[in-house]
Amino acid sequence: MATATDGVGTVQAEQSKVWEWLTTVDHKKIGTMYGITGFTYFLISGLTALAIRTQLAVPNGNVLSAELYNQFFTMHALMMIFLAIMPMGASFFNYFIPLQIGARDVAFPRLNALSYWVFLSGSLILFSSFFLGGAPDAGWFAYAPLTDAKYSVGSGLDFYCVGLIILGLSSLMASLNFAVTILNMRAPGMTMMRLPVYMWMTLVVSFLLILSLPIVTVALVMLYFDRNFTTNFFTPETGGDPILWQHLFWLFGHPEVYVLILPSMGIVSEVIPVFSRKPLFGYAAIVFAGASIGVLGFGVWAHHMFTTGLGTVPALVFSATTMGIGVPTGVKIFNWLSTMYGGSIRFTTSMYFAVAFIAMFTIGGISGVMHASPAVDSQHQDTYFVVAHIHYVLFGGAIMGIFSGIFYWWPKMTGRFLSEISGKWSFWVMFAGMNLTFFPMHFLGVSGMPRRIYTYDEGFGWDDWNMVATIGSYLIGVSILIFLINVFRTMRQPATAPDNPWDAPTLEWATSSPPPEHDFDVVPEVHSSMPLWTNREMGIVTPEAPEGLHIHLPPSSYMPLILAIGVGLIGVGLLSHLALVGIGVAISTYGVWGWSIEPTD
Amino acid sequence: MTGRSRQIVLVVASFVAVAFVSWLIFIAFDGAAIDKRMSTLNPLSDQAQSYHDVYVLVWWLSGAVFVVIMAATLILSIHYRERPGVEPRRDIHGNTRLEILWTIIPIVIVLIMVVPTFAAVLSVEGDAEEGALEVTATGHQWWFEFTYHDSDGNELFRTANEMHVPVEQAVNVSLVSNDVIHAFWVPALFGKKDMMPGHNNRLWFKSKPGTEGMHYGQCVEYCGDSHANMRFRIFVESAADYDAWVTNQIAKAKWSDDELVSAGREVFVAKACNSCHQVEYSKSDAPDWLVPPTVAAIGPNLSHLASRTTIASALLDRDESSLRAWLKNPPAIKPGSRMPNLELTDDEITKLIAMLDSLE
Amino acid sequence: MADMNAVHDAHDEHPTTTIREYLIIGLVLSVITAVELVMSLYEDELGVVLIPGLLIFSAIKFVIVVAMFMHLKFDSIRFTQIFAFGFVLATCLLIAVVVLFAYDATDAIGGGFIGDPIEHH
Amino acid sequence: MSAATHETEHHTSLGVDNRKLLMWIFLASECLFFGSLLSTYLIFKGESLSGPGTDIFAFEITSISTFVLLMSSLSMVLAVYGAQHGQLGLMKLMLLCTILLGLVFLGFQVYEFKTFASEGLTLSTNQFGASFYILTGFHGCHVGVGVLYLSSLLISSVRRNGIGKETPLYIDIGGLYWHFVDIVWIVLFTVVYLIPAY
């Protein structure tokens, strides 16, 4: 397909580069900003993890104080979940939803820009807590009443409430946008059962967020009121109940786990067929399994609470539903493996990460099902066994999947290939590093090492494995360094990537690399879930773009930025002085007003 | 070699390789039981045993799934790697029969896990049979308090961080918290349960014959700065030893007229130690200045400190140097400790240690 | 969800309800509210019927507003599916959480479930 | 609100407008929001350690304000009718009516809160008070946002002084939000006020 010729695209006034990015409503630019921000937080959060591992390398370590350690492990989780994995997922969503469904942009481009800027302001508020009197230090699920003003005297937990509410707002807006886009803006011929699996997973993730974020918002508001406005929702002395926090939090928190892992499942469902060079095995089953994981995800939350005195019958009910989730997950794993069967597999770096995803996620999945049994859970909950479990799911699963996606889509996004040799080095170092780090944690768990302890005594049999885990974590750090060098070196090279370097079947590969601002000159016809392969087999040729093609694109707007600044100020005001809330409201109101009257044509 | 036999060799080799790795992993898991301090693989009570039985079953099932999927990944990756002249089978889009099969297999595995899980949980929940020992364990930031009751539920005595139970006797533990959520766990004796403020959780256990000895426990629900330092121990003893211990605990603290001890008592009062720590003396005509406070819930009851093996929520052995370090600056040992640095002089500390050592 | 692909170009067709019909619906809603009020005044006489009765009336009002005022009766079935999914999920979770709390035998404050399965001191 | 919908206006995958779809999905999300608040209330309403309990409710006032909100739904649907049938006057009148009824409802709520506070029920009095205020307070916030939302629709329709191509759609979507706030109150009125003693 021809690359965009001059004259194709939008007519825009010359603007400075910075202003262009600040006011952009282009989903690709917004996706890029999400990606860069998310990866930056990934690096910062990784550094906190290295500090944690350094502290734990030897018994009675004294690299970090107890206070700092507790802030670090809390912020490590918060940043990885809300500021790294979710935005990196949102980055791919933004970039590839319109490209994969054959649309010009998302349904609401300005809302999309607003989501990013609100995310940025929320993330800065949460992150700034490090420098403004101490970060949250009550763990990422912040169990009451430890979070009450009586036990958490500093303002860390206020930053937690306000930061997460703002981040939730951003995720809600983004998810609404994505859901509408996927449901309603598909290319002609692209029925729901012809949607790429990645789009299906995006849709499920969007609905998970749309339906679970309001719950945690309510909990966070109540916590904020408890801390600042004399209510007693979670303080038992005055009739409150800390169990309520746990229910509301995990009603959100468990779907959130699927929000983190499903995008990566979508990515490997794209990558594996492409490099096996054959269609995905059992498309319908994979889609159905993904959707049912999403629905079942709302019915298992209390398995996080087996040890709280839930009662026998509820514990057994939630045990059964939790084990039930293993079934669709198993279906997915077997279908991915069957896709490789009979293939002719090209082992690119992206495929390495995808295959590693299957293996590593399987380990995390198995240990998850093990703990669906309250009998096993009561001996392993809150030990390093659970730490191993979540990291096999979130690192071996979510992060491996994201790296697979980065190597897969990099040529499309930048027009340049990442070095395969360097990429494979970073893969193997990361693979070795993550297994060295996280597998020994299983041993630590069965030998009874509790999680979230900043120090431990020698003689419990924990010393050696902790040292191994620390060495492994440094290896992960090295692998990330190799990857960064890879990025900086290859970005200096000229853009040489063809439209479809991997011979992939989905629509994003039908346009140039990188795509023009209007995405497609002409959207190809869609007759299957693998349109490019099917069209080639059927001999359908996408017509060339007509001469003088002019595609109307939405104009850029600075209103999202202003509105986000307003929202950010409201947040800052809630943490400092209520007068700032007033200013924030005024700015937001101006933003909404300007938004609603500004021409969109 | 023909293609067929090469395939067989590949499959066998992959399974052998994965099984070997799994065997190494198994050895390592087993190694976790060698150091038995906090190991979950060393059940010494009926309750821990019934949980352990479920764990073993779940472990073998998981291990089998692990070996199959890892071997399959390996075999498929090697066998179907790109080779010249071999075209991918683009005609395969799925196979309904196979997909139904591997939907049913996980369901069966889940059912195999569900049944013993339900049985084990039902056998452990609830309370012990009649005549069980009644102990209330209270979580504090950051130490454990144990209150022993007689059969009518009347309080007998309080102690801290070290719990004694007779061997082969059922024990009911009432779990409460004085501040935030803590969790109570001795892996060898019982699965963990949370100490929820505003709630009253219960657990029970009955140690197996021949399990006399010291068993390690720790708080396993994150509870603030010194969560890592909140440890405790359970001593399983013969009935005779246990009775002797109870008799000593019920008795009030021994009065000593030793000069250093008397001086220590004065420091104890002068530095307001007794506003947090209770010491009930047996002496009926205790001097006016030594009025024990009625309730001491802020710090552990010290009436029989010298009968314990540890101090500072089982963080340090109870010996002269640890006591000295602790009294010198408690928050340095236990960050966030409710016991502040009292700026005691070495002389005062010496006196206090003498007094504390007299509290057998 | 499988047949969500149906592509129809149905442009917003306005519901055919007349003003008169809207007014009647408004009247019906008011009457139901009045009946509910009267019911709540006779709670002793009604006994066990009261709560289910009130809930049913409230559900009727809910359905009338959603179907007629929000035009779900006339609009795309997708809207109904999406909204019903959210509403049913919210209802299920509400019931589940409330039941879990009612079941909580360890609550030292609120008292346990009727027929409390675990006796404690 | 959307520009990219522009070219797909006549052809969307589900045959519905993006903006209306967005509003319906948002309302599904709001169900979970109010569901969580209502769960909290139901769990806590019996946990009245001290101070007033549910017997504080004054039937007459709440019944009137409930009636007011129901009537605002009626006027809202008539405004939508006006927009869809090109009756500009009816639309503007009914929008104004809806806004005023919304304000009256808010007035009643402020009065109710003040009365309760003077009778000793505050956020910190007991669990019932805290969960009641936060539940009905958030509903009140939604009514307030609705009033602002409808006011902006009214102002823009006055400024334009005519019915644009998209006016019926905007009024319709605004109506969806308003009716949702109303049905939340239908549930709250029954569960909170009419079934208080259980």
C-alpha cells in the first residue's frame, strides 16, 4: 500500500512541536504519551523494587528504614498497577483500537486527550507524595483501620485516596471511549465475531473498569471522609467495620487483576498466530473464555478474605467460583498451544516473549488455583508464596505480554525495527532474571516467610533464597537496560519498516509504518477475523486512494488540558487548602464551557 | 532417524527434561521443610495436618498440569520451528471435540480439588470439643497478648508473646485486636486467621503426640511500621510442665528485698514504666509509691517476665545485653514502638534489669 | 453478544407516545407512590406483605420510567442489554455483600445471623 | 461532542449514536456506584450506637420532594417530546420546568439535612447518619449536576433560538441522565424511607 502522499491529511496551521503534543487529539500521539509516561513510571517503580530486594538480600538488612521500606513496597505496587501496567495497556489500546477496527480515530478524540491529561495529573499527585510528607505506606489494598487518621498520621493515605480517585476518573473516561469505539465504529464487514482477539480483550477490560471503578471510588470517598470529615465507616471503635473496606476494595481489586492480564492475553493471541503463520486455534473459544473470565471475575472477590472470618459457607462458595475461573483460563492456554501445533514458527523476540508468557502465566495461574482452596490459602496467604503468584501473573504474564507487544508493534509505531539480537539478549536475561527472582519466593512462602516484612532473622531458612531473588532482580534491571539501549540505538536509524513486515492478518498492517495521521487512505474490506490473509486468498485487492483524497480530521484542542489542570487542582486542593478546590472548579467549569462551544469541525 | 522416531525422541526428551527440572524444584520445596521454624510443610497438629493433606493433593495435581504444559510448550516450540520447505497448516482453525475435552479436564481437576477442600475446611471450622483450653489472643501494635481463662470463662492471668499449651489438648483461641488488623499464625500448628478489630474470630488446634517444644509464629497481616518485628512463640509442653507454668503465672510477682532490685523498682515507678506495664506484687504491704495500675493494655504484663525466653515480641532473647539494648532505645530496635526512648542512664538500666530479672 | 454485529442503519426513530399518554404515565407513577405511602402507614396490618409489596411497586415505577420515559421500549435493544447488565450486576453484588455481612458470625458489634452457625462467648 | 463520529454519523456498527451509547454505558456504571453506596447504607443503618436512628425521617416532607422529582421526570420527557416534534416553545418551557423542579428537590434536601443536623444527626454521630448522608448526598450531587447540565442545554437552545439538527439528540441524552437520577430516587425512597425499620 502506498504511503501517504503530500496533500493527504489534515490542513493545520503551523504550530510548535510542544503545542502540537499538548493539544493533540490524535489517538496515536495520545497512545505514545501514555506509553512514554507508563514506561517512565515502570522504571521508577522498578527502582523501588530493586531497593526492596537490596534491603532483603541478607537477614537484618539495613539499607532502608522500616518507614521507607513500607512506603516503597506500597508505592511499588501502586505505581506498577496504576501508573505502569494500566497506562502501557492504555497506550496500545489508544494506538491500535482505531487501527485494528479500521476507524479514523476513537469515538471521542477530545475525551481521549482528557483521559490522558487527567491520568497525568492524578499520577503526579500520587507520585508527589514521596516529596510531600511521605508516600502511602499501608499496602496497595490499604486495609482499614490501619489507614485511619489515628494510625496513619501523615498525609500519605490522603494522597492515596485523591490520587486513585483521579486515576479512576481517567480510566473510566478512557474505558467509556474505548467501549463505544469498539462497539460502534468497526469497519464495514467487521462483525463482533470478526473482531481481532486483542479488541475483544480490550472491550472486556473496558467493561471491567466501567463496572468496577465506581465501587472503589465509593470506598475511597468514604476513606477520605473517615480521615478528614469525622465519619467512622471503617473504624470499629465507633461502629464502623473494616471488613466493609475489604469487600468494596476487592470487588474492584479482583476485576482489576484481569484488567492487568487480559490485554496481554490479547497481545499473545495476536502474536502467536502471526509467527506460527497459521490462524488462531479456536477463535470463538478464546473470545468466549476471555469474556467469561471477565464476568466470573466479579464473583470471586472474597477469596482475598478467606482468613478474615468470612464464615464456612461463604468461604466454600468463593472457593468454588475461584477454581471455576481456572477452566476458561485453561481453555485459553490449550488453544494458544494448539495454534503453535502444525505451524512454522518464526522465533522473533516478540514470539519469544509470547511463548514465555504462556509458560510463566501458566505457573502464576496454577498457583492461583492452588490458593482457591481455603485450606491451602490459610497456610500461604500473606506469605511470599502469594508474592510469587502475583509476580508470575503480573511480570511473567502482563509485563512479558507487553514486551511481546512492544517488539511486535514497534515497526508499525515507529517505522523502525528493534534489534532482534539485542532483543533476544534482553529476553533471555529477563527470563532468567524473573525466574531467579520469583521462583524462589515459592520456597520462601512454604517456609513461612511473611510478605511485607522489611527485615527477617537468620536461621529460618530464608537467607539463601532471598539472596538468589535479589540477584535475579538485578538481572531484570540489566535486561531493561539492554532494552533501553536497543530503543535508543535503533531510533537513530532511518525508518525502513514496510507496511506489513510480519505478514500479519489484522487491519493495522494495511496502512503505512508509521501510520499517517488519518490512519488509512482506504480501509480494506473485512470478511473474516484475519482480513489481510483472507483478502489475499480471495484475491480481493484494496483500491488505491483516489487522487486528491481529503480526509477531515478533528481539530486539536487545548480544552482537555485546561479541564485536566482544573481536575488536578481540585485534587491538590483536597490535599492542601480548600480554596484551591474552588479555583480548580472554576478552571474546570471554564474547560467544560469552552469544550462545549468549541467547533469540532 | 525417520521423522516418526525423531518425533518420539523429542517428546520423550522434553518430558524427561521438564520432569527433571520439576524434580529439582520438588527437592527445593522439600528443602523448605528441612528448616522447620516456620515451615508450612511440617504439620504438628490435627488441623495443620488436614490442611497439609489438601495441600499435598493440590500440589501433585498442579505439578502434573505444570509438567504437561511446560513439556507441550517445549515440544511444540522445537518441533514446529521454522524449517525450509515446511509449510504451516493454515487449514487448522480449531477442533470442537478437542476444545470440549480440554474444557472438561480442568473441570474434573477442579472437582477433585473441591471435595477434599470442603471436607478439610468443615473439619477445622467451629470450636473444639468440650473441655478445651480457652485462650484469648489480642493483637497490639506490635506485640501479642495472651489471656488465659478457666472453664467458666473467668480470666486467670495475662502474658505476652509466649503462649504455653499442653500437648494433645484441644485449645480454643479467641482472636481480637486492640488497634489494627493483625493475623495469628503458627504454621506448624494452625492456618492463619485475622485478628479483626470489632470482630471476634476463633480458631482451635490440638497438637499431635510427641510435639513438645517451641514453635515459631508471626503476625502475617501488614499492621504498620514494625509489622516485621511482631513475632511470638508457642510452647507445647507435657501436662505436668504446663501445670507448673500455670501455677507460676497465676501467682503474683515475687517480692525481693535485694538492694539493686529495690532500686530498680524505684526507677520503674519514677520513669512511669508502670503506666503501661503491669506488675502485680505478692507483697501485701507494698509501699505507697508502688501502686500497680488496674489495667495495663499498652505494654505487656511484666509480672513474670523472667519466666519468658524472649523480650520485645520475641524479637530478642531475654538476656542482659538484649535488655540493655532494648531499654536504651526501644524504637531503634522496633521502629514505631509505642515504648519511647526514655533516656535512661546506664545505671538506671542496670537497676531495671535487676528488677526485671527478679520477676520469675 | 454474538449477534451484536447486526448493522442496521435505523436512524433514531422517535417514540410514538403522545403528550396525553405521557401525562397518564405521570399520573400512574404518582398514584403508585401514594399507594406506597399509604402502605407504609399500615405496616403492622400488612405484616410480611409490606416489604415485598413496596419493592414490587418500586420496581414497577422503575420499569415504567426506564421503558417509557427513557424510551428503552422503543430504542435499540443494545441499550437495554448494556443497562440491564450494569443494573443486574449491581443488584447481585448488593445482595451478596449484604448477605455476607448478615452472615458474619464474628461481628462483635452488630450481632450475628439468625441461626448463627458458630456459637461464641 | 465528537468529531470523529461526523463521517460515521449515518453508519455506525450498532446503528445507534456514539454519544447516546456513551451515556447508556455510563449509566450502567452509575448503577454500580449507587449500588455500593446503598450496600453501605443497608449494612450500617442498624449500627446506631448513639443518637438518632431511622425514626428521624419525616414522611410528609420526603413524600412531597419525591413527588416533585417524579413530576420533573414528566416535564423532562415532555421537553424531549417538544424537541423531537419541533415544538421549540414546549421544549424550552418544559426544560425550565424540569430545572425548577430539580432546584425545589434540592431545596427540600437542604432543608431535610439541616433539620436532621439540628436534631443531632451529623456525619460523625453514628453509622446510620454517615451512610445516610453520603448516600442521599451523592444523589443530591447528581441532581445538582443534572440541573447544571439541563441549564446549559436550555441556555444554548435559547441562544440558537431554533432547533438544530442535533438538538433532539442532545435533549434526549440529557433526559436519560435526568431520568436515571429519578429512578435512583425511586429505589432510595422505597428502601431508605419507606422500609426503614428492618
